[in-house]
Amino acid sequence: MSLPRPLLLLLSIAITSLAAQRTLPKPTYAPQNASISKPQLQLHTNPSPITLILNNNTIPPLPLSINNWQPPLIPQTHFTALKTLQPSRLFLATHPLFSAPVILKLRSLYEVDAYRILHGLGVTPEFLGYVTDGSQTIGFVTEFIDSEEVEEENGGRGKEGCLSALEKVHERGIAHGDAHDGNCMVRADGSAVLIDWELYVETWEPAEFERDLDVMGRCLWVAGLEGA
């Protein structure tokens, strides 16, 4: 007597399943008191600097100080404007956190990255923090450099370092974009720093660097003639 086809199909599936179970290896379990070794994570505490290649130019490795660039957040309250340098956006101001007047710049955050990239080179005013309004970042604060007073004390001289400051900027792959003598300040110690980074670009094009140096050089030459 032959079995019905559906029953034969079920028997075939059951036999195949039993055969597969016999061929599979039995799982092994570690005893409860056995110690299980965990993979060790290897940390590189002193990695070698990485050199990047872009447009056939070698980009020097950036110092670790850039990675540690963490400016504070400063609420806009308690700033007192001493002088308006540009209406509604640029002020000479005081704040209880600072012992001297500072530059308060609003509505301009693009140039913050230039300060971050150039941090530690000594070619920009010291970046003192972000300015916030509640949860929004609305500007930033930098060191105020009274370059006019320094130049008066030095008889109009002191901006010779502007070109060398530009060259240091170019070594980081940054073109200023608006490099003239009005955007170069001189500290009391004679060092020159560059301000107003709203037109900066990250580039390794020699033409961009040459344009910066040419414009700055011409401005300094004209200023030298006027001061003579």
C-alpha cells in the first residue's frame, strides 16, 4: 500500500533534517570559571605627522596645537561698546572676562576657520572666544592691537613684518585675499599680524600667494613714500 504524496514529502523533510543535525559539530562552551582572553586594543600615543599631497604640492603637517583649539563660548551680555568700527558688526568693546579692550565682531563666522588653521603661528590676533546669543553663535572676540599707537611711537615704521607674516600664512595653504597694509597690525613687540579674513581661501596655487604679496608690497611701498 503506497503512502499519500503529502505524507511522503513530510517524511522526506524530516529524514533530511535528522541527517543534517548528525553531521553538524556540537557547540563547545567554556566552563563558568574559565578566563576568556579579550583582544587588546593598541593605542598610538605618539603618531607620526601625516603629510598630505594636493595638486602636486606638499602640505606641511599641522602642529598638534590646532587639534587643541577650543575657544570658550561667551554670552553677548555684559559687552560694552567703546567704539563702533563698522555699524552693527564690528566694535571695540570691554567685557568683565578681559582686562583690556577687545575686538567684537558679529555676523561673520566664515573667517573663524582661518584663525583655527593659523592658530599658534603668531600671525593673527589672539582668538579669545565665540560670542553666543542663547544657543546661537553670532560672532567672535579677538585681541585688540593698537597698531596706530605703535606706529606713532616708531615714527610710522614697523610694518616691515607684514610680508613675512603673509609668507607664514601661505605655508599653511592659506591665501588672505585682501592683503593690504590696513589689514596688517603691529604689536608693541614689533611683530606683525594680519586681520580681516573674510576673503581668505584654502589653496596651494602660487598665483594666489603672489597676488597677496604683490598687493601688500605695493601698499607698503606707497605708505613708505607717503611717510617719507
